[in-house]
Amino acid sequence: MSQELTDFGIPDYFEAEALGQPGNRRFRLIAKKGAQTASLWVERADVELLSQAFNQVLVEVGESDTLRVEGETAGPPPQPRGDFPRNPDIELRVGRWAVGYDQANALIIYIATSIESALETTESDEIIPEFRVALPRDTAERFADAAEALVAAGRPRCPLCGTALSYPDEPHACVKQNGHHKAELVIEGDE
Ligand SMILES: [Zn+2]
């Protein structure tokens, strides 16, 4: 294993985006630092888990007073960045990733390693990162909000209150129905 670490430090930006049509979206994380760009292909579940991981760290370090309810902050999904290069300097399919907190510098750390390297790793708990970014807390919070909206955009929604659901028949405590209610749902995408 001889993968080198690309460390973007505090990037110019670090965002999740979805490419393609609803039902067939591909997800990636894009980052820019100076003249360098990176594209990290991930699964939709990774975007969701990463958003949750950032929120969890933010709560643990006291940035957020309350755990946010899923769907509460989900606005319209962010539009793909038009100026991201077609051939970024770094391009990898993420096999494993982890989130940590750099207490001394108050930075939330994201590290990732490629599928190829993840398969080579023998010690199952160890991630030898190939890519790393360090995010100030407000940046991590913005990422989490935008990523949540991005994931929610491809989900079925409750027709009454608009809450994004995990699957079409998911029962939920609908504020418009004052409790649990099962209704016909508007399916926006099925990826
Ligand atoms: Zn509802």
C-alpha cells in the first residue's frame, strides 16, 4: 500500500452534489483548495451518514444546542457547481471514510480512502487516508444542511406536510394530521 495522502487542509469549498436525473443519481463530494480539485464518488447512504456524522460532532462539541429533526432544515437541494473541472486532480471512489474532531484547532476532519486501498487493508479498523479535509464548524454545519437537502430531494415526501420519508409507506407522525397517518405519497424519485 503506497497511496499518498492528499491533504486539502481547510478547503476553499467541500460540498456534496448529485449528478444525473432523479431515480438515477450519482453522488460525489467535491473539494477545492487553491488550484487543486478533488472528486470523491460515494453512495447516497454515505452522503446521508456523513451529514449525520457532522451533526453529531457539532452537537458533541456544543455548536448546536439541539439535535435537529431530520427534514426540518431541508430546503431546496443545492445546484451542482458549474465551475468544477471535468478532470479534477484527485478522483477516487470512496471505500472507507471517517469523521473526527481536531479539538486544538476546532476543526471537523473528514478522511477517506479509495475502494482499492480499502480492499488491501488487512487491519480492519485502520483507515490509511488518501484524502483529508479539515472544516471549521460553520462550514461543516452548512455541508450537513446542504447534504441533507440533497439526499431528501430524491425521496418520497409526505403529501400533507412535505417531510422526506425513507420509503414510500413509512409511517410518520405528521404534523398536519396530528399523529400517525398513512396517505398516498408523491414519489419524486426512487434511487
Ligand atoms: Zn406528513
